[in-house]
Amino acid sequence: MESGPAIFAGMVFALFGGALLVWTAVRVRHREPVVQGVRPVASATLATLAALVALAVGTWCFTRL
């Protein structure tokens, strides 16, 4: 019964992290700003770190099954 919430949370974190990582990569590749008004390197780094943290949390949720 407890595996349902873990699967749901893991999927949410994994989808969010993957989507953020892909979106950041596309923005950087097209040399477009990731965040308006912030240095490009800093915003791309912060977005990438947030995506990796979300993917790590999603993986952690899946290991709790």
C-alpha cells in the first residue's frame, strides 16, 4: 500500500528533473537566457543543479519501494 505514493512522487520528481534538464540544455544550446536578468552561466548552473537534485530525489523515491 505504501508503494503507491513512492511511485507517484518518484515519477513527479523524475519527470520534472528530466524536463528541466532538457529545457535548460535547449536554452543553452540556442544561446538564449535561462532566466531573464541573471548571468547566463549562473542561471544555467543553478537550473542544472536543481534538475539533478530532482532526479536524485526521484531515484531515492524509487529505491524506497
